[in-house]
Amino acid sequence: MVRTVSIWRWQLVFTASIVAIVVMITAFKPQTFANPLVVAGFGLVILTTVATLAVPWHRLPRTAATAVPLLDALAVGLTTNAPDIRLGFLWVFPVVWLATYFTLPWVLGGIAFISATLVAFADHSGAPADILLRLLTLVITLGFLGVTIRIGSQRSRAARRLLQRRSEQVNRAAERAEANQRRVVQIVDALRVALVVVSTSGRVLQMNDAYRALYGRDRFGAALPSASVEYDARRGTALPPSRTSLARAASGEQLQAERVWLFDGRGQWRALEVSTQSMASAGEGEDITLVVIDDVTALLEADEERRAFNAVVSHELRNPLTAIIGHVDLLREREDLPGRVPAQLDIIAHAGERMQDLVASILQQTSRTAQEPFAPVDLREVVDEAAASYAPVFSGNRQELVIAGATSLVISGDPFRLRQVLDNLLSNAAKYTPAGGRIDVAIDTAATGQAEVSIIDDGFGMTPEELSRVFEPYFRAERAVRAGISGTGLGMGIVREIVAAHEGSIDVSSERGIGTRVILRFPPRSPEEVQA
């Protein structure tokens, strides 16, 4: 089809030129049409054009198309019979056509055919020397033109073929590179070690599936609603954004198997070992760092189980050993023991004592530390840390978070569990407050001396019936379910349990379409605790 369109294009361009010339002859020298050869030439062009459009060129051999420029050359030769109009320059069209698409013999044959038509049909008035000069000039000119175009066409085709081959090579190389990249990504994603590449600007360039699952990221790297939070210790203090593993790696810190505790989106603790490795520059003056995060939770749990098992076994061994040694001591006090029995009892006693020493050593190694009591906790710091963690959520929802009140308010408690309370309440406020809404957090001391934290939003609010069920497990408001707001309905129950464990109270009030107010109250610290 491409060859057919090319033939049509060349012939239509030539025909358009002939039509323009016919119009000019009609306007300025109509008597030219009295010459039958001229009329025959113009008519032959029209017939050739019609035939060109009608012939199915894709079914014919490639050389069949040479008939068209040769017929055009014959038509131009017929028009040269007009003595006053020099139309021989139109032979340029068939010569260029032959030189562009066919070999040099075809070009020379076309020029020979044009010379024959010139001899047969051109006006021969004038001296023989002048006629011969015109003929030779035309042949030489057309020959030079045809050869030049043919050479240029060959070079153009050679360059096009070369470019095509190089394009194919580049495409194959790109396909191989893409396939290799896919294989590398598959291999990296199959690793259980979490890998993430971060630039000095804090931009995450690449991550594997293990990192996405561990930190709650989607396929594009965005944080999911239940994103994980890093802590400095198990049940410790949440790390500020500037001290997270990625932030430290982006700032150029070199980490080597550094322990970080992660509280993931499923509510489970993860013990991580974080290491960093500098990599090549990412361009634009940025350095990049590979962060390797190994989840060692299973190893720690296995070690803890081993310690517990050893402690149980050791404890169970100690009781019978005590009985054995005790009875041996009683036997050794008797004076009626025969023969070698006292020596044998001494051996038993020494062996039992060595066994007791071994059991005591195992117990000392495997003993667990008692659960730490409540420690002083600044509620303002807990509120500020939770607010910093949820700042991107409020910003994305175009919500305004205002924290007011005491700059420091210390109680006795568990900072991790109190952070859970604030996280749940701020998360609810963000989810159930429309875009552009406002959330107010106030920290103050009540008239009763209790520490008080209030979280007030101007969100959807709840009906009295919904408010009465707010602490029920898995309960969710009907409007939240219809709106597709994510949640499990467990958060408020967890909040109440934690507050109760701190001997505090929680009061929730809400009005549909107005908003919700949650007030937390905790017992004050005693003067002895304050002095301590």
C-alpha cells in the first residue's frame, strides 16, 4: 500500500503541474491547442493519471511502475512540437522519479527514451547544428541530474537502513535492559530484607515489597492510612520525623545494625536492625543512600522463648535438687553408716551442689526484668509528638489543628500507651471532620487538680443513639460506613481501657452536624512524685 500511495503522489504532482501550464496557455496563447501533438500530449497525461489511480500496483512487480514515468516522458515529448513554448523542462519529473526509485540502467534508459521522443516529435526548425546542440545539452543535463539524484538516493537509503538497524539494535538493547530491570526488581522484591533508596533531599527513589509491607506503603510509595511509627525502644517514645531511619539516612548518618522498634499498622511490635550504605550520585548534585532494614523480631522472640524455657527447666530442676541435697545432708549426720557409704554420700552431695550452681547460673542469665512502673510523662510532649505524626494527614485534608493550653503538664503513666490514646483520637478527628475543618486540642489542669486534655472537632458528629454505643467493639456510625471511611470500630474501646489503666476517665459528647468533644482526665502527681 505504501508503494501505491507513492506512485499516486508522484503522478498527481506531475499532473497538477501540467494542469497549471494548460491554464496559462489557455489564458495567454490559446492558439497552441491547434497543434494536435500538443493536445495529444496533454491528453496522454490525463489518461496516464487515470490509469495510475486505477491499476492495483501492489499486485504487480515493482518494475511495472516504470511505465508511468515513461508515458509521462512521451507526453512531454509530444508537447515539445509547439515551436513557441518550451516544455522540455518537464522531463525533470520522470527523470527524478526513475532516479529516486529505480536503478541507474533505468535512468539511462529513460534518458535515451526522452532523446528519442525529442528527435521524433520536437520542432526541428533551425540549423542542424543548433538542433544537435539542444539535443546534446538536454541529454547531458538530464543525465547529470539523474545520476546525481540516483547517487543521493542510494546514500539516503543506505543511511536510512543504517539508522533502522541502529534503531532496532537500540530497541533490542532497551528491551534487554527492561527485562533485566524487571528481573532485578523481582529478585529484590523476593528478599525478606526491607530495602529503600533515599536521596539527600529525603525523596524515596525506590523500595521493595518487604519495605512496603513493613512500613505500610502502597505500590507508589505513598503512606497508607495505617502507617507504621518508629520508636526509640519497645513501648518507648515515638521518634520525631527528623530522627526516623529514612531522615537520618538522608542526612548522611552512617548506621550499622542500629536497633529501632516499629509499631506497625496491624498493632504489632517489630524489632529492626537498620544499616545504611552510600551509593552513586543520583544526579543534580544529590547523593543517594541504600537503607537496609532487617526484621529481627522472630530472632528476639525465639531467644526470649529459649530464655523462658531455660528458666522453667532450671526452676523445675532446683526443687528436686534441693530435696536430694537436703536428704543427703541428713544421712551424712548419721553415725551408723556402714563402710563406704559416707564417701558415696559426699560424692552425691558435691554433685548436687555443682548442679545447683549450674541451675542458679542459668536462672541468673534467663531471669526477666520486672515490668517497669509508670514514669513521669509530659502530656504536652505526647500531644505534640502525635500532632507532628499526623500533620501530613491534616495538611492533606486542609484541616486546621490548634494546640493550646499548658506548655508542660506531667502525670505518671506509660508514654507509649498514652501516645496510642492521642493517635486514636486525632485519627478519628481527622477522619470524621470534613476538608477545611478545625480540630482544637487543649491541655490544662481542672479545678479538681486533674490533668485534662480536650480534643474538639467541628466534624460530622453523632446522634444520641450512636454516642451511647461509641465504646462498643466494632461499632461504627452508619454515616461513616456509607461514606466509605476506613476503620475497625475498636479504637475508642482501646482508648477507654488505656485511660482506665491510668486511673483516669474519658468523657465523650457529640451532636450531629456540630462536632465531637472528647475530654481525658488523669490523676495528678503527688508532691512526693513531683519532688522525685
